[in-house]
Amino acid sequence: MNTTPLISLDKLNLHLNNRHIIQDVSFTIEENQITTLIGPNGSGKSTLVRLLLGLQRPDSGTISNRSDLRIGYMPQKLHIEPTLPLTVERFMKLAAGSRRSEIEEALAQVRVGHLLKNPMQQLSGGESQRVMLARSLLRKPQLLVLDEPVQGVDVTGQIELYELISRIRDKYRCAVFMVSHDLHLVMASTDKVICLNHHICCSGHPEKVSNDPSFTALFGAKGTANLALYSHKHNHQHDTHGDVIVDQPCKDHDHG
Amino acid sequence: MADFLVRALLGGLGVAAIAGPLGAFVVWRRMAYFGDTLAHSALLGIAIGILFDINLNLAVVICCVVLALLLVSMQRRRIIATDTLLGIMAHSALSLGLVAISFFPNVRVDLMSYLFGDLLAISREDLWWIYGGGLVVMLVLIKTWDWLLAFTINEDLARVEGVPVNFVHLLLMLLVATVIAIAMKIVGVLLITSLLIIPAATARRVSNTPERMAATASLLGMVSVCLGLLASYQWDTPAGPSVVVAAALLFSISHLLPNRQ
């Protein structure tokens, strides 16, 4: 297996409207790894995705892709003019060189096979995200870039989507780079977290990041408490966080 | 049938056929105002053609193409809001054309025929322009159809998937400019956009794929040309506006039918 990273970003800087949006950002994306980018609103997450995809040029710094890197991209939201008659099937076919059987397989993979003949504009938020995910698979990507993949999807749907993304990674053996608001939902299905607030505050294994002081500073104690609660559930009962976690629900439930 | 009527019919049908798919893109990408701006500048092309004594069809094509390029570059630099920019360009170009034409007292320019078209005065040479230009536009469209469609659906997605987005954007502008230049003869500067968007909007009602909408728009445009010419022949109405009225009638009728997506 090739061990050079799929993409490496080195000291990226970008100013937009006199604001220093991206400051000295460096990281790499490795094969078969799920990386989650989190950060508050306006922290430059989407801009970083645009840089990564080559849709925006940095002021300084370099981005090097492995040669012939195939990227599957799923935009944050796909707005299609109501005047454009477009069925799911036609939308899928537009992805280069795909045959009917491949399209049907990709749609079945994300469990929206029944939508083949539906107009794109009539899909719900979750359905539309799944169709886009299926479409990005048609390119047999080595890297999937997902900008807020669960936007406009209810919480149950969000968990399902994240599970789906994990399964896709295992099946297609591709790396995933995704943007998310909520670390507590993605934690179980991510290998590496990058916490961005114009610069990289902290990065690494999700457990490590959630305990990092700069993460707490960025998301506040409440956000971290949520995370602790979550990781607690998935760890052994007698965790160091245990005391804090048990205390909190009791305060809220005087009657208990 | 009289020769001039045959030529009018042939010219009208040719323009309508090519206006169909381009009109669909104008509707999908909300370029109606852009089309209008180019059309208004066509009159400036006439003035320039007379001034430099070059073929008027060629002068109009060149003028539309130059303005399209200018618009794209100004849009990219985001100097002002696009609709304001288009408004300024459209009416400045039209006025500049009118002013420039007034400087040629010796040349009798039939303004009405440029503003509203003169379908019945189509010459053999015009037919060559319509069919030659139309064929080129059609071939380019077929060759780049998937790119144009991907670009229309989502620019970022298209770019990531390797579509040369800047080139495709420019290409679409140039195609629209060319069609406007050749359609001017039929319906005139002020009515060209209607020939692009009305059949396409009607076609939307009965189409479930982009290709079907484009083909239906061509067909509806051709029907409008036939109906318009028939009315013009029957009641001696102006040919260009009659074609547009026929297209508008078809549009209204389509809205009485049950919607089929």
C-alpha cells in the first residue's frame, strides 16, 4: 500500500475581505482514514474545504495531492432550479462514465434505490444527501469530501448517515474528510479530529481532542460536558469523568 | 406559395430550432436579462457595421460576442450587482446604437425592422447565416452538453469533477450571443429573448429530463413560427410579434393542462 498521504496541506494562509480566514493550517489526509473538521460558525471550515478541493487558491502555502487522486465531493446543499427537470437517474448519469447497473448499485448502497425516477427537487434533505453520496461513489473515489453531510437531517437520520459513511469507508476503502458541527455524534465514527478556529486549535484522536483545554475554550464547558457524557457511555463505568457525569443529571432531577 | 414566404418559414424554423436548447439554458440559469442585454447591443452592432462597411450579420455577431466577454469579466470582478450591471449595459448599448445610427443621414436605416424584426424580408444570404450559424451552435451544444448541464446544476461540484468551468461558462455566453445575433433578423432586438424563454418555459410543463425540455422547446418554437406566419399572412399582422404572440398563447394553453413532472 502506498504510504504517502492522499493530500498534504502545508502552512496555508488565506485572507478574504481583509480577514485572515485561514492561518497557517497544515495537516495531511491518509488513506482509509476518517478525518472530521469541527469548529464554530465562521471559523473557516467551508473555506478550508474549498482550499482542499482546489476551488479557492491560498495566499500562501501549498497543497499537494497524490498523483491521479480521485475525489468524490458532496456539497453542503444542492439547490437545483425548479425549472430544470432532473430525475435522480439523470443526475447520477451525469457523473462521468457510469452505467445503469453501477447507478442502481450505488443508490442501493445508501438505501435510496427506490428514488431512481423521482425529480431531484422533490427529495427530502436526507434523501438528497444520500443521492449526492451515492453519486460521489460512482467516481470510485480515494477520498470523499463531505461538507456538513448531515445538514437538514433529523438526529436519528444523522446517526444513520454517519454510520453509513463509516460503512462506505470500510467497503470502498476510501478516506473521508468531513465537516461537522457536533463532535458528540461523529466521535464514534471518526479516526482523527481537527478543531479549527481560523488556525488549528488542536487535532488528533477524538478522545484526546475532547479533553484538550483549547477545545474546551472554544466550545465552552457545556459542549465538553456533552462530550464527556457521550464518551462515558462508551467507556467503562468507572471513568475519571464519572463523578461529574453522575452529578449533573441529579441536579436537574430534584425529585429523583 | 410566394418565395419570400418560403424563406420566412425556413428562416423562422431554423432560428426556433436552435433557440430551443439555448432557451432552456437561459431559463435554467436565469439568464433572461443577460439575453436581453446582448440583444439590445445588437443594434450597436448594426451601427458599427454601417460605419466600417462590414457585413451587418457579422458585425452583430462580433458586437454580441464582445459584449458577452465584457460582461463575464465585469461579473467576475464583482464591481456592482449583476442585474444593475446588465441594466446599465443593455440600455447604454441600445441608446448608443440609436445615437450612432442617427449620424448616418445618407444611409436609410429601417429602425423598425431591427427593433421588431422583419421576417418577410429574409434573404437567401440570411438563410445561410441562420443555418450555418445554427449548425455550428448545435454541434457545439451536442459535444459539450454534459459539461453545460453539470455546470448548470452546481459549479463547485462540476469543477471538482474535472469540468473546465470557466471555459464552459464562456462557451455558454458565446452560444447565446451567436443565437441572438442570428435570431435578430426574425423577431428583432426587443423580442429575441421571448423566442428563447417562452418555448422553453412552456416545454418545462411537459418534460421530465433536460434533453426532453430542450427538444420540446425547439418544437414549440417551430410551431409558434408557423402559427405566427400564418396569422401574419391571413390578417396582415407584423410577422415577428405574431410569432411571439403565438408562443405566448401556447404557454398559456400549457398552463391549462394538468401538470406532469
